[in-house]
Amino acid sequence: MIASQKNEFLPEKELRELQLSRLQAVVKRVYERVPFYRQAMDAKGVKPEDIKSLDDLRRLPFTTKQDLRDNYPFGLFAVPMQEVVRIHASSGTTGKPTVVGYTANDIAGWAELMARCFMMVGLSKDDIFQISYGYGLFTGGLGLHYGAERLGATVIPASGGNTRRQLMLMEDFGTTVLCCTPSYAAYLADEINAAGLRPKLKLRAGIFGAEPWTENMRRELENKLEIDAFDIYGLSEVIGPGVAFECIHKNGMHIMEDYFLAEIIDPETGEPLPEGEKGELVLTSLTKEAFPVIRYRTRDITRLHREPCPCGRTFVRMEKVTGRSDDMLIIRGVNVFPSQVESVLLEMGETEPHYLLVVDRKNNLDELEVWVEVSEKLFSDEVKRIEELERKIHHGITSTLGINVKVKLVEPRTIPRSEGKAKRVVDKRELFKE
Ligand code: DLL
């Protein structure tokens, strides 16, 4: 039913041939249609016809999030807007999101990719998917939604939040597959158990991603929810969820190599690292029409390995993402940059330029507290002024980040100064220190 499923088991040689022909086509496409890529390739002295082998990939320029910002909103699209049927976006560093687009073929291909992921772990049209990733500009909700429909499964487009309703839907509609961030799954698990609901549920699998999580967390979710929990990776710039997914062996996520080419580079030098070494993941889209990306620097730190997988798939596997090479935080699945907070504060101009983001996880839910220094004078003023300012900052930050935060105004010199790079974040979640 899923035509591209045959690619999952292609012998190495055939897979490389397929990748090369797709790479040549996409490079030609962006060179001819996207001025940014033409300029970047000209600057490196590379023409599309120079791409004769997969090794020539490294001759191509990188694409970064900054390039997306510089070409906001549609400057990197490779088709006229009449052919773009969907837009998604993710948070940028200063309020403006990074924007991606899809043609009808892109949407169909993505749905197929997601359906393939589900089939990899034995899900089928008999399943009932509760999609509790956010719907909207975020790729999570609609990305999984279209994939589950393509599979022929029943879809409950629950979106995130409203926990009580989530539990009701789960019970009444017989949800078998829960799709959400792992931190939300952990929260739901506690609520389910507190309500003694598990015996009434038909849950059998969880598709969790959009933020880093650990093997410990997997064990906890699997035990509490009595399910198989699978890790799904992706990013909007490259397509959304479905770039990589685990097979039933849960030993690394297979990167969908017929859709994407993966490299690992040294984040400092940009040089490709030998296979098996840990570094920054760089992805090139091989099939997308509206928004192809060449050597996109994901900033995600991981490792690739090619040992044969017992499932028989030949696609390379990536380890769980253990960090980022930039300062992006993921809080309840939402991407947050400290610079977003800074720009809100600077725009307001009523505080000192010293702030700190304190991230913690309580009852399995991420919490963000923003500490902001205010002048001595303000502190000696009446309480009302302080409360007013707190409210204003709260409103500014909440509406920019799209998540709720706590704001704490503090006295001058409360936040430690640093002599080098300012330390803007205290992340108490310490996910990977197990
Ligand atoms: O988070 C797409 C997605 C939706 C993936 C639903 C999985 C499930 P963005 O909002 O663009 O897209 O955020 C992408 O999230 O660069 C990683 O840093 C992080 N991320 C995504 N999946 C995982 C994962 C979606 N499984 C950024 N493990 C990426 C660790 C992940 N980090």
C-alpha cells in the first residue's frame, strides 16, 4: 500500500544510486529556482553538474536557520505560491518564525513517510490514533494526522492540552496509539493512574518526540502506560516529524534515507566527521518540491551508525539527540531561544539587561521561570508598580514564546555575572545526566 516501503530494504548500492539521482535533481532545482542557493553555490564555485557522487555533497554550502530568517517569509521557496498548498512555521529567535512550505506532492509524500513510520512498528488501520501534538503552525499535529489517515487508521485530532478531555477521549473512543511529546505523555500517565483509568484503556503504543527524552523516560512511560513507546524525530525546516523513527528494536532511529541525506559534522569547524562519531546532524532533503533544503544544519547533536539492524532495514540509525550546538531550549515541545526573551525585555526598556531563564520539570511538566533584574529605584517604589511591570513582562514573553512562563523580578546583581559568554539558562531538568 505504501509504494516507497520497498526502499526501506534496498541493498546499499541501490539506495546510494537512488540518493544520488535525487540529490542531483534537487541541486539542479534549487540552483535554477532559488537565488539564495545559486549565489551560495556560485560563491563556492560549484555547479549542479559537479555533483557526480554522494561525496560531492560536501562541496555544497550549508543552510542555516539564519538563512531562513534572512529570506523570511517565502524567499527560499522553489515553486510559485500558487503551487504551495500549506505553510508551517516554528519559532524564530526574535519573534519572527521560520517559515516552510509544501506542495500537494510534498504533503502526499510526507503523509506516506509518516504512514511508513507507523507500519514499521506494526500499527495499522485497526488503530485509533489520538494526536495530542499541537495543531496549527507546528508540524507535529498535522504531520502525524495526515500520516495516520494515510495508514487508514482512525484519527482523533485532539491537539495538546485540556488533560481531562484527553482522558475522556482516550477512554470513550478506545484510543490505541497516543501521539504527543514525552513530557506530556508522562503527565498524562500520572493523571491516568491517579484516576485509576488504565484498566479501561486500550492503549498499546506511544509515538513520542519533538523534544529530547531518555531511555529512563521510555521505561517509565512504558511501565506506567503499559505500552510500547517509540521515539520520532524531525524538524520543520526539513519536513516535520518523520525524518527518523525507531523500528520495533528501539535501538536508534532509522533515518528515512530515500527522503533525506544525513551527515555528521564538527559543529565548530563544519568538517564532516567519520561515521560513528558524535557531532551535529546535517540534513539534505531529496524529494521536497516547495522547500528543498541543502545541508541544513539542525544543531542537534547525535551519532550515526550503520551496523545491520535485526529488522533488516538498511537505513542508517541515529542515536537519541543528546543536546544542541546552539542555545535553543525545548520547553513542552516548544522551541525557545533566550534571545526571544531578551528582545521582549529590550523592547520594553524598563528593566536592566540582565535576565536568566530557569527551566525545571515538575510533575513531568516543564516550567520556565524568567528572572529579570530591575533597578534599585523600582524596588523602593510601591509594590503596585512592580506588579504592573511583572504583568507586562509576563504578557510580552508569553505571547512571544507561545508558552506560559513565570516572571520573577529580582534586585540588582542577583543574577550571577559572567566574564565570558553570559549564562542565560539554568536547566535543572538535566535530561541526559543519568
Ligand atoms: O518538533 C517536529 C516533530 C513533531 C518531531 C512531532 C517529532 C514529533 P520543530 O518544532 O521544528 O519540529 O523542532 C525541531 O525539535 O531540531 C530537535 O532539536 C527537537 N526534536 C524533535 N524531535 C526530537 C526527538 C518538530 N525525537 C527540533 N528527540 C529538532 C530529541 C527532538 N529532539
